[in-house]
Amino acid sequence: MTRNFNFSAGPAMLPTAVIERAREEMLDWNGSGMSVMEMSHRGKEFVSIAEKAEADLREILTIPQNYKVLFLQGGASSQFAMIPLNLLKDKKKADYINTGMWSKKAIAEAKRFCEVSLAGDTSENNFTTVPDQRSLVLDPDAAYVHYTPNETIGGVEFDYVPETGDIPLVADMSSDILSRPIDVSKFGLIYAGAQKNIGPSGLTIVIIREDLIGNPADGIPTMFNYATHADAGSMYNTPPTYNWYVAGLVFEWIKDQGGLSAMAEINRRKAEKLYTAIDNSGFYANPVAENARSWMNIPFTLADPGMDAEFLSGATQRGLLTLKGHRSVGGMRASIYNAMPEEGVDTLISYMQEFEQKNG
Ligand code: PMP
């Protein structure tokens, strides 16, 4: 069996130990004689799996008691609409910080429901920086402030959590959740599609402060109302049970690694190595300002884009997969989430150096 190093931005690598455990338990979970896929979501077996996953996530992220954790479907993209539908209440405006493709999508959807003002916007420098706290223009009438702590495509990550006073801070943590410790109490709402650092695609996690639940827009569809899911323990309808289970295995794996401070140490080391290799080469380049460089998604270009195809095919031959950059930016992108072993980054760096020596 070969496990290649897969640099996909998502769905992304899962820890091998997690997939092995899922395989072991595939046909018969814990003596139940059933696969998790076959269980009623209301049966005692699945309820125990679901409760354990939530408890472990709460432990890893130190989620305060006054926050609900929701296990939903619809991807992070559904949250782009659910957030204004649930959080605007009697307000008509929301603040958004625009740092790249994913913030832009969130903004476009929010504009269907409210007036959006840009509290920060780095489009002028082609999304290669993050706005600093002092430059943020916060509207006191905004219902919330939305930002994208890690832009998966641009590889731009905030190195601080914006201070927004009494206005709830909303974060799309799809591509950086669980990569380092965070202070959940600074946020009103955190959301993330699962397919990067949590588990298989099809599960979306929302962590929401309780006081933000229960005053949605008139006529909101039942399934779009956070209260529906909060009141029913995310079991108003059939949740994505198998994904929830695998996410639970990933949470256990993170605990086994030593939790988020241990993950952060490894993630920092992996990212620093790769940025150093890029910066020290005369051949590869990353355009992002040093303080805004992502630990999770590292785009880079070759001195000669005409060599991209050759670079990629040589990489694939060495088991270094899915390095092609996003179609909107070209070049390469290495996504190195929690499950990417340090050895994968080392192998990539060796290959990059070898390729430069031959072609640079
Ligand atoms: N936000 C960010 C930061 C993302 O990286 C992605 C997916 N790549 C999304 C939102 C959209 O997520 P989904 O596909 O789960 O809707």
C-alpha cells in the first residue's frame, strides 16, 4: 500500500491512523454488528459517537459553555447566507473584511440580504496582505463583522484576531480551524466546511454563541434557522452521520498528537521550511507579505510558467499529488493541513531543489 503526499486544498489528506481506524470499524462498530453508515442517527450507538465527537471538539478548542456546536450540511457556502439570515436581526448592515476569493463570495451572498460595508479591503495590493487592526473601519450599526482568517486560494492568513468591541465577530475558518489554538470567546460565530482539517466533505461545523440564536429573518426556511439545529442537537433531520463519526476520529487523533498547541508547533515548522525553501531559491516565488503568509496553503510560482506542466508531472511521479495552483491564479499551491506529515513537506522541498538545479 502506498499513501502518497496529497497537497489538495480540499477534500484533503486525512491522517492515515484515522482511515485505518475507520477501516477496522467499517463492518462492525464496537460490537454493534453494524457499520456506522447503517446506524439510525437516533440509536444509542450513533448518539454516543456524536456526543463523544462534540465533547472532544469542545475540549480541543476549549469551547465555552455558552456556545452551541452544530453539525450541519450545505458546506461553508450555505453559511454565507445563513449568517445574514440569522444574525442581522433588526439591523440592515454588516461589515465584511475583503481579503480574497472566499471573502468575496461571502460578501456577494450577504449583499442579497443587507447592505455590506467593507471594514477592510486588500484588493488594491492583489490580496497579498491582511489589513491591520488600526486600518479597520468598523460601522457601529453593523450587525456583525465577517472575515476569512485564512484565504485558501491566496494563501493569506491573519496573524491576529480583529477586535470588534460589542459587535459579534464571524469567522470563516474553513481552511485554518484546528491548525492552532484560538480563543473562541472572541468570536460570535465560527464556521468551517469539514474537508480540510476536520474530516470528509459533506459536514459543516458551526460554533455559535447562544445569544445570537433565535431571532432570524421573517420567513426563514426551517433548515436555515440556527435555532432549529441548536434545539435538536443537530438532529432535526438526518445529519451526515458517517462524516460526523470520521470527524470524531480526527478529533481523537488531534488529542493523541497533544492537542492544538502541538499541532501549531508542527504546522509552523512545516510552513517555515517551505517558505524558506521558496525564498532561498532563485526560482520559486510566493507573493504574500511575510506577516500574512498562511500556514495551511502555500502558493508558489516557477520562474518560467512554461515549466509548470513538467514540474507537476515530475511531482506526481514522486507521489507528490495535486500541487497545481487554483485555476484563478495558476502556478502551484501546496496545502499542508494538519494531516500532511512533515515528511511530505521535506519530500516536496527536496523535489523543488532538484527541479531547480536541473532547470533553474
Ligand atoms: N470558505 C473557504 C475559506 C474555503 O476554503 C472554502 C472551500 N474551499 C469555502 C468557504 C467553501 O466551502 P464549501 O465547499 O464547503 O461550501
